[in-house]
Amino acid sequence: MGWWRRLVRARIDLAVAGAARPDPLGEDVAFQLPLDVSLAVPQMGELVRLLPDPAPADVAELDRLRALDDRLASYERGVTDALARATDSLISRLADDPTSGGDLLAGPPTRR
């Protein structure tokens, strides 16, 4: 699920970057840095080619992408909480009866 969230967030970032292009990299500090550092900065044309062409549809899609990210975050929290509850239950059962470890691994947990 983390992978899907990263993809959704990347789409959001690309939509925003396509609509509101960033400033050229390094212009504001070019004369404050050593020459070899300033010469290593990628040209703006190289960087701009990474961005999608500005498309109104991408900006309009931001609400849908943010809602999808919220749903993925909710699912992630639910899975994390369920795993924590199952782990706590397993630890409690083993604390109550340390010899029951083999039974716990033999099959799915039973509900109390």
C-alpha cells in the first residue's frame, strides 16, 4: 500500500509542478557558491523536460488524487492497527500460556 501512496503522491506532485513550474535551479545562489558547484547545476531545459506539459485536466484531477491518497492512508492505518491488535493478542496469549505457541502457529486464530 505504501507503494501505491507514493505513486499517487508523485502524480499530485507532477500535476502541481506542471501547472506551477519551479524557478530555475541555482540562479539565486550562483555567485555565492564555488565555481565548480555552480557549473554542476543541471540546465533548466534538462529539468523542464521531466515535467508534464501543463494540462488543466491534471489540475482538476488534484481533488480526486488527494481523496484517493486519503483513502489509501485510511486503509494503511487500518492494516497497521489490525496488525498491532493481532500482535498484542498473540503476546497476551503467549504470556498467559507459554506452551501454547505451537497451537498458535498451527492454524488461524480463534476469536474469543
